[in-house]
Amino acid sequence: MTITLGPALEAALLEVAQRQGVAPELLALKALQEKFIAPSPVIEPRDEWERRLLGLAKNCGVSLSNKALSREEIYE
């Protein structure tokens, strides 16, 4: 499949991709995946407390390394 972008959409995509430091193609693919492929919930809440807790959680897109979470690194 080939998608042809208009000049305004292409400029916006390039600008956001540059700000985020990613390739425009990857940014467009990610946006399409988020829009059309709904992620299935990994965890099903068992009660109201878990439902509220999961409702507050959000994916920040950052994963810390094991070294960053080590006891020595926490106190530096």
C-alpha cells in the first residue's frame, strides 16, 4: 500500500518526527498502529481497587535499565 500525503500533512509529520528524533516513516506507522490496532489489555482487574489503579496508570514510553534501578545508582 502506498499513501500519498498532502504538503501540509507531510510538513507536520516531518516537524514532529524531527522534534522526537525519529524517522517520519516510523512516526507515521506508529500513529496508524495506535489509531487502527487497539491494544488488548494485558491485565484484567479483579476488583474496584485494581480497576482504579489501572485507570491511573499510563505508558510513559520509558524503560529504565537494571543498572539505573540498582541500590548504588539510586543514591547518586
